[in-house]
Amino acid sequence: MLLTQFWDTNPPTGPNNSWTVHGLWPDKCDGTYEQYCDPSREYDNVTAIITAAGQLDLLNYMNEYWKDYQGNDENFWEHEWDKHGTCISTLEPGCYDNYTPQEEVVAYFQKTVDLFKTLDSYAFLSAAGITPSTTAIYTSTEILAALAKPRGVQVAIQCRNGELDEIWYFYEVRGSVQTGEFVPSNPDGAKSNCPANVKYLPKTGTPPSTTAVTSTGTPPTGTPTPGSPFSGRGTLPVTSGGKTNGCIISGGTWYTTGTCASFTAAASGSGFSLTSSKGKCAVANSVLTCAASVTAPTVFTAVGGKLVYNGSSNFYTGSVPTGSIQAAVSVAQQATTLTIGWKST
């Protein structure tokens, strides 16, 4: 199976610090694939199908991260399902017990989004000093190495006019697409088509706020702005389950109702520190805490607009807080994963 992502710059689509979904499809392990396998299940109402299934969180996520460069997302989703989804054998109605018409359509889009969320290509590249730029030139070799590092296997990259615009991630699936294990694998026949030297343009058409990299992709001497965009005063919105839900409040806990607290991000060492009205912030005993008793604030960094601690942008809680409940935010893995962003005020 392939999970593919786009980086569209002209016109730009999706957030300027994230790649977007192209699609998910099976192949024949030689770089070729079947397509349009069941005309009787080609649909022109994907939005309605997902809405009827009550999967509004999925639909909202797709509206942000599964974008058509021509502005017709619905048509793009229909195309991906008709061309590729109908060719996935375990999504055939006969594979279901007590089959409900079109439930396989929802399963296809849900699995694609679930996989996409585990593949933060922008962060993978940024961690290697490869960030969008109107001037920098990167080598295909260093791009491929940066994308292979988090998964331990190679990917294929695609370019148009010498500009990076697509990544193909490969998997071996053990079991069904719906419930099976997706094991990262090396490309099975599909090849990268990028030249030796590649441009990675920003979606906005202007350089990103981070310091530009050199033509070899090595970060230049000098300190970038602290955390980019973590600087000055702002709030810490929380994203979980593909949507923004509340924020970090002054004590360092996650709260989904009420007013967001203000924080100050200030340059510190190789990153930045955070301070709220309660005091400086630190990760102590694996828990994020902001208090007057904190004398040694944690030095955080940022990748892709997300708060990073010890190389990871993932934070955790036991469950999503509701009502007046506040949830302690931990760096130790728990049931609920969240990321923390920045909104300047």
C-alpha cells in the first residue's frame, strides 16, 4: 500500500506548515496498480456519506488537510475513492459482517487520515534542517535520508520542474486495511523522479520565518528566532484527534472550556522558555507545570509550529477533559495524544 502526500505551492493548499493528503492505494509490488475496480461503487457524495455516518471530526480534518489545488475537495475525494478505494480487496462489501451500504467508504477515508497523522513530513524534513525556501537548494539524497530516518525505510519523492511536490510512503499490510497492521516498507518498484538538486518552495511564496539553510541543507551559523513561531506573547492551543480543542492554561494543564491563558516565549539556550501568570514552565516528573516554584524552566524547541520537548511534539493525557475538568499534560505516553501550538496575541 502507498500513502501519498502533496506539497502544493501554486496555488498553495492546506496549512503552510503541513503537507496534505493525496491518497491511499494498493499496488502490485512492482510500481503498477489497478484502478477503477468497481463502477457500481463509484460515488459522487463522499461528504454526504461521511456526514451520514456521524464522522464530522473526520470530515473537518479532511477539509483542512485533504485539499484539491483547484478548490474542489469533494471532487478530489470522489476521484481517490473511485480510482483507488474500490481496488482495495478488504473494503469489498463481501468482507463485512452485517454490511451497511457505503461503510467501506468511511473506512477508506478514516484509515487514510489515520496514517497521514503519523507522517508529519514537514517535521521530518525540518528536523534535518530542510525547510521551505525561495532560495535554498537541497539534494535529493538529503531529502530522502531525512524522510527515511523516522521510519527506518526509504520513501519515493516526486518533483515537478525541479520542485519537491510529492512523497510516497510504502507499507506492507498484515490483515485488512480496516484493522490490520501497517508495517513500513521500502519502495517496491516505484522510483523517485527528482533531479539531484531540488527546490522546496514555501506555500506562501515568501521565505519561512526560520533562518534560511545553506545550499547543502546544513543549518547556517547563528541562532534562529526562538522557536518560530513561539515568540513574544501568545496562547497555547491544543490539537487532539485532528481538531483544535481548548488550550493550555496558566498552570500548565489542558482545559477545553473558558478563556485561554497568555504565555510569554523568550529565547533561551538553543530554544525558548515559557512563562505564564503562575510562573515559569517546566517538565517535572514527566508533567508540564507552570508555577512560581519553578526555578529552572525547560528549554523547548518547535517543529512545524508545534511545541517540542526532547525531540517530540507529542504530549499525552489520560483522556480529553470536559466541562470544568483540567487534565495534566505529560510527556509519558498515555491514552490521549495531543500537540501544542502557538497563537500570537
